[in-house]
Amino acid sequence: MSGKERLLITGGLGNLGSWLSEYFSSKYDLFILSKSAKNQLSCSYSLIKADIANIDELKSKLNFEFDYCIHAASYNESFHENYAEKALKINALGTRNLVEVLKDTKIKNFIYLSTYHVYGISSGLINEDTELSPRNDYASTHLFAEYYLKQFLNTHNFQSVILRLTNCYGAPKNINSTKWYLVLNDLTRSAFEKSVITLTGNGEELRDLIWIGDVCKAIEKLLDSSLFNIYNLSSGLTYKMIFLAEKVKQNFYRRYDKNIEIIVEGTNNLRTQELKVDNSKIKGIIDFNFEDHIDQEINAIFDLLEAKA
């Protein structure tokens, strides 16, 4: 026995989960719940292979105590067949299954990684009191999961912290990542493989981007929270798509001494309204400053792509 507290991370081999797993592996006795054993990590952990949508599997595999759980398992591949049904089973019912198994244990805190997409808007000021108006299955199923957590708070006093994440960025931990469609991954890979960056919009689209390293640090500070609450987890740093493309272009030139073209396909000349995902609530309880690591992660993505080439 290590003597360390036990931490369960669901989806701990995924894009965000792998960062969390590597960050917390030296601090806790780490257990990773994953449906697949692919994309093994180099850090120390115990793998629990189970389908979160199958409550019988969870009951048989999660048959011992954990001190904390970070619930990062999520399904966001909307381009897959039968996505709506799969998202409902994994994102919503999967969350309920997990809480059903953990509700009578001595777990100290349960942190759920939801999404700011539950608000359904991409401009203006967004805070935790903004009306919830999801516009896709990804958002709706995460909101459904949030309601399950509120339900179990009311019926079993099951305490949890809900984090509504904005757009995370950070180099994949594995070249076989399924998340190459994420904005910074996609732009950087396009530059590396095609020597061109193509924006399907007009370049004015706004994104609040938060570095996954900051997500890990913020979650660590929240693990000792003992009461139910909901927070936006955003950087407060908003970027236009054209700015991100230019960043990739600049780093590509510095690295390879080669210029590349940015093609803007969108013809909409309307400028996007300002976007601010307010993080003052979470910063009111943790001492934290969010940082810009975009250049660093662009180069880390180039490193990964070079290693494969």
C-alpha cells in the first residue's frame, strides 16, 4: 500500500484525462476508469477497464473505496453514427451510473467536467447565472448529467463540484489521439502535413481557450471543496480563429524557416460580438492566475508530429 489517498479519474486515457492522470499520478494512488486500454500512459496507475454506460460492470469493478473522483469521461464525436444515443448513454446515464455506485461510499469529493456549451451562446457575458439553453446533444447530455448530480445531492446528500469548461488546449499525450479535430491540434497538424491552414469561417469566430495544465492545477485546488457548487472554468482569455492561425503560422516559420498560407473560406463580413466567460466565481475561492501557453503547445504538437513522421 502506498499510503496515498485514492483518486479515480474516469476517461483518464483520453485527451484531457491523460493530462489529468499524468498530473495527479505522483500525488495520489491513481486509478483510471476506461472502456479501452489503448493509449497507455507512462505514469503510474491502476487501470479499471469498464464501460461507464454499463452499471453492472461499474458495480463489479468499483467495489472498493476512493477518496476522490474526477469525472472526465465524455463522448463528443458528433460526426459518429448514432451520436445522440451514444452521448446520452455515456455523458448523462454514465454519470448517473457512476454516482449510483459511489453514493454510499466515503468519497470526499466528486468533480464533474461539464461544458460551457450548456449556455448555448458564443458571445456576450456568460456567468453561472446565464440562462441554460443547450443547442446540441453534447451540451444537452452534459446538462442532463448536471441535473443527475443535483438529484443525488437532494436524495443522498452526494456532494459534487460541477466545472463548466471552455475550450481546452494542450498537445495530445499520444499520436493516436481521437481529438485532432480540436482547434489548436487541427490548425497545427494542417500546417505540418499540408503547409497550409484553411479556416472554414471568416476568422472572426471567438474562443475562450484554457490551457489543460491550468485545468489540472485548478482542479487540484478544488479537490478539498466539501459542498456542491457550479463554476465556469475558463481562462478569461479570448482569441479569434485568425489570431490562432497566425500563431501557428509564426511558429511554423520560426521552426522550419518556411512560410505557409492561411486561406479564409468564409465570406461573412459581420464581426463577431465580444465573448467573456466569467471566471470570477471560481477565482473567488482559489488563488489562481490563468496563463497563455499557446506557443508552447503549438511546438509540443509539432514535436509529436515530427516523432511520427
